[in-house]
Amino acid sequence: MKKITKLFALILSLIMLVGCFAGCGETPSLSAAYDKYISQYKTNEAPNGTLKVALSPDFAPMEFYDVAKTGNDAIVGFDVILANYLAKELGKELVLKPMSFDACQAAAQAGTVDIAISGFSWTADRAENYEITDYYVAGDNETEQVLITSKANEGKFTTVESLKGMKIGYQGASLQELLVNEQLGEVKAEGNYVYSDLGTAAEALKTGKIDCLAVAKGNGEAIIANAPEQIALAGFDFDVDPKYENNVCLIQKGNTELLNAVNAALAKAMEADLYTGWYEACEIYSGIETADELGYDDAGNKITE
């Protein structure tokens, strides 16, 4: 039922987009709904300075890179909408700081950025080292954690036992790393299959360097959408404790003033049910061929190959 409802929502969104442009004789782009949200929240008025946001654009539909766009506009996704929304609510100018996933966390901890927004889930370690915001809801991004595999192995890995001896990759310092080690640590192949960015991990899967890759389901669907002849769902679902569900932002420990301001804005978004529309728009958008998941390295340089 959940999948049918989700599919219906996506189809309805596309129909609405077509309707919006039909009268003008224009063809709607898959980014149309996303672009509308960005234009709604983007502002040049910044009476309270800047909001520096670290994010790792290798995680569609949360944040990814669209090579058809330029500058900061090329970094797109759910968390980018959220960052624009927060900056507007706080009266600040948004400054995006693209970097690797683990570098985002280090930057927030050191205070070199104001906030890290990159599909983070709550973990005990993060709770100890950061001010963690109230959660926001990005579809089933954190609720469902899965394995993706080669197209040839589609649906073949459904149990823990079926994964015995398999090389399972994951992104370092992620929820997926925690889940793999907790639930598959005794059966997976020995070796280091940790990746700093999901673009490299996906390439490792395509080339057979790993057998499976642990991802949030929404992210996995986006990766599959861009390589449907090479990658598919493995058939395995992780057990996800409710404490890991949904997403949070990371702020330097002790910066409770910013924490309270962000939480107030998140509460406002939750009450207005803004998240559903954002996520549906980004799910549609992340299926385009120009979605580039290579991301950024630790120094903030775009990875090109």
C-alpha cells in the first residue's frame, strides 16, 4: 500500500507539472517543481549575516550535482531546499560548502561551518559530539535502509545467510556503516570496503569490486535510476531502530542559540507539512540523466572522474 501511494504521488506530481506548462506550450522539466521551491525560499536579503552550510552532494535525492547547472545552483536536492528555507527563516545569506560526508561532520564539529545538512541520522556518537537538531522528515530516506547490487544479482540477497562471504561496501561515518557492522559483521567478507563518497562506492559496485552497497532506500533508488542496466535492489532490508529514523542537522557543540533558531524553523516547516512536497519534487528530479553523484573531496573540489 505504501509503495502504491508513493507511486501515485509521483504520477500526480508529474501530471500537475504538465498541467502547469500546458497552457504556455512549454515542456516541463523534471526539475520544475524543485526550481519553484528554490525560487520561493532564495533571498538576497541577509540582515543577520551568512549561514554556512556543509553538505556532501553525492546522495540523491537529498543532495546531488546537476551538471546542466552552474555555480551553487548546480548543487540540488532536498537538503538544498531545506538550507535555503532555513537561511530565509533566519534572515541570513546562504553559503553552501560542498565537501565529503565525513568532512561535513568535522567542519560542523570545529565550527568552520554553521551547520551540516547531509542526510544525517541520529546516532549516540553524534549526540555526544554535536548539538543535534530536532528531526525533519525526508520521505523514507532513513526509515528504510537496503543493499543494492549488480543487475545480475537482483533479488538474490534476501537474508543474512545469503550474504555470507559477500563484499559489502558503505560510506564511512554513516548510518549504513553502523548497520552493516551490527547486522552483517559476522557474515560479510573481511576487508576494507569503506568509501568516502557514494559515487566511488557505486563505481566499485558496477566494476565488481564489491558485491553489495548499503544505502538509504531513496538514495539507492536514485542510483538505480541512473544505471538501471547495471544496478538493482539486492532484496535485503536492514532492521532500523526508530531512534535512527528521519534526519537531523549537526551544529557545533555549545551553539545552542543557533540550535534553538533552527529548531523553531523546523517546527514551522513540520506544522506546514512542507517536507512532503520537497521530497516528491527531489525524487522526480533525481532521476534525470544529468544527476552526477561523484560529489566532492575533503578539500571541497568537485570529483570529475
